[in-house]
Amino acid sequence: MQINAVIFPSPTIKTPVLDHLGSRHRVAYVHKMLEHGTGADRQLAVFEKTKKLAELASYINSQYLVGI
């Protein structure tokens, strides 16, 4: 069992506290960050790959409103 599963229960598991507090979507987002990294992680990956600030700025601009 991964430590992440212990600290942050799966959003599909019935956890009354998450439902009572209305925070199930927050925990689901934590799982997304653990799987895919944070925005900063992705930005660093773009810069490491391209070594160009212009490419990084373009990536940040392209991601700015994604998911809103």
C-alpha cells in the first residue's frame, strides 16, 4: 500500500467526513497532484526539456485557464 493511499483516501472510497465537510473534490485534486505533479513540477519539466524561457512562458500561458 502506498503511503499516499493512507494519508489521502481514494475519492471513490465512502468517507463520511469528506461528504459532511463537502471536501471530497479537494481530496480528489490532491490525488491528481500526487499522480501528475504540481504546476511547478510541470513548468520545471518544460524548462528542463527546452532550456528556453520563451517556451516556458508559452506553456504557462497555454495552461493558465485550463480547468477553470
